[in-house]
Amino acid sequence: MKEYQAEAIRNIALIGHGGSGKTSISESLLFTSGEINRIGKIEEGNTTSDYNQNEVDRRISIAASLLHLEWANTKVNILDTPGFPDFIGQVISSLHVTDLAISVIKSAEGVEVGTEQTWELVKKTKLPAAVIINKVDNEHSKFFETFQQAKNRLSSDLVVVSFPAKEGLNFTSVVDIVKMKMISYGEFGSKKVTEEEIPGDLKAQADKLREELIEKIAESDEALMNKFFE
Ligand SMILES: Nc1nc2c(ncn2[C@@H]2O[C@H](COP(=O)(O)OP(=O)(O)OP(=O)(O)O)[C@@H](O)[C@H]2O)c(=O)[nH]1
Ligand SMILES: [Mg+2]
């Protein structure tokens, strides 16, 4: 087995309310990085993370699963934790061994009780944290409303790094605020990705969000600010 130096290892926990999409995101990450060559689905009971028969039958995660992938010469260990509150012990123990927590929130439903409960644990451990606003293909998706809610209820430090170019049933693309490009995805499981200039009607919004991102970075760390400009 390939050996990695400590600086080339990242440990991430996916946390959040039940059914927000943590296991599906894990599966997509494994597929995108080439760790698996067929993408599993919760409905088909064939995801890498929910392998236990009970998880397959109930279509929920019960225990935290440890997954791994390689990306840019870095080993990424992912702990996919259950969202159902009975299993919160799995979230608590996972957060003790991770460097970063990623909270997955449903775009249409917004911040839910499980989002707040698991976020409280992150605050206790003082871990760095990020948020994924997921299910932006839902017809009731309201990305920016959910973002504002997360800012109000989780952390005022949150800033957007990418947003859906068009949310709802026609979702195919995101605007990446770091690359300043629009990134479009092919059909599910195709790995087809295309980069284009940000369309005119979204450019002003992207510029404004990028300014907010830079301000936040500058506010928090001078070294990071220099790195960002490099
Ligand atoms: N349309 C749509 N469905 C999604 C998306 N992400 C997940 N789902 C579906 O949402 C349901 C829950 O997904 P999971 O990946 O099991 O969510 P989870 O957060 O791991 O759930 P627990 O582990 O039980 O907390 C499944 O039916 C998924 O197929 C998404 O981005 N879009
Ligand atoms: Mg799950």
C-alpha cells in the first residue's frame, strides 16, 4: 500500500441532518477520484458507505464509515457519519479524529435541527468547518436563502465559494468564485465537466461574492491572503 507523509493526509467528516446527502456526496467523491468505477445509489442499496444490511434496508446511515481516496497526491480520509439523531455518538467520535467538518444542508429545507445539533459539536471541538448546500436540483431549492440562514444560525463567517448558476430542475452548472468560471456537468455518472466564462447576467453577482471572499480571507490571516493572490 502506498505510504503518505502526514502533510499529505486530510481527514474530513461529513455531518448534518438525516438525508441531507452525505452518503451520496461520499459516493460521488469516490467515483470522481477514480476510487470506484461505478457510482452507487441509496435507492439501489449499493453505495460504498452504506454497506451494512440494516443501512441498505432502511436507506439511512447507521454507523460512520471510513472511506478514502487520493486527490492531487493527497490521501483524503472521509468519515461519512449518520444524520439520524439516535446515532449522534458516531458523529461525536468522528469529530475527535478529523481535521475538518463539512456540514451538508438541503437547499430547499435549509438549516434543520440535525444541522444545528451537529454544528454545536463542531463548535465544541473548535474544528475548522465548511458547509455544502446540497440538492440544488430540487425544484424548491433556494440556495441563497439557505446560505443566509446558515450565516445567521451557524456562523457569520460563512462565505460563498461556488453557487448554482441555475437551481431547480434545470440545474447543471455552478459558478466557481475561486476560479471565476462557470463549471457545467454532464449527465449523472458521466464525469463530463466543462469550464466556460461566467455568463453576463451572473458576472456582477460573482464579482461581489469574490470580493466578500477576499475580504474574509484578509480579515482572518495575512499569510493566507498572500497565498490567495499568488
Ligand atoms: N435530487 C437529489 N437527490 C439527492 C441528492 N443527494 C442525495 N439525494 C437523495 O437523498 C436521499 C438521502 O441521501 P443520502 O446520501 O442517504 O443522505 P445522508 O445524509 O447520507 O442520509 P443519512 O446518512 O441517513 O443521514 C437519497 O434518496 C439520495 O438519492 C441531490 O443532490 N439531489
Ligand atoms: Mg448517510
